[in-house]
Amino acid sequence: MENFVLLHTYFNSLDAHNAKNHLESCGIFSQIMGDVNATTYNYFTQANGGIELYVYKDDLENARNLLNISE
């Protein structure tokens, strides 16, 4: 995963997947980490650091703009 960078951390699986789907519909590949723990053990989501959405380094700026995420 050395080519991936953290774009955003979510504490809700639905929000993370909506963001991932939006990015991929715009041609930006993304990867979700931590979703299995969040959906299996919902009350541990915040304790485990949330659900992380990663994108390629080269796509970071475009992904931030598409999801309206500031640095």
C-alpha cells in the first residue's frame, strides 16, 4: 500500500462506501480499510480508529475536491 494515502476517516460504514462509490464513479480508485470490524463490531468503530478511505497519491487532490475534504 505504499502508493496509497489516507484520504479520510469515517465512523459510519454507509458514509465510507458512499464516498468510495462516488470516487470510483469519477474514475478514482479507492480502498476501504477497517470496514469488517466496523460492521461486525459496530460499537468498536471509534475505538478502532474508524473506517479509513485510501486513494492513490496521484489522485489525492482530485479526491479531496470531489468529496469537499480539506487538508
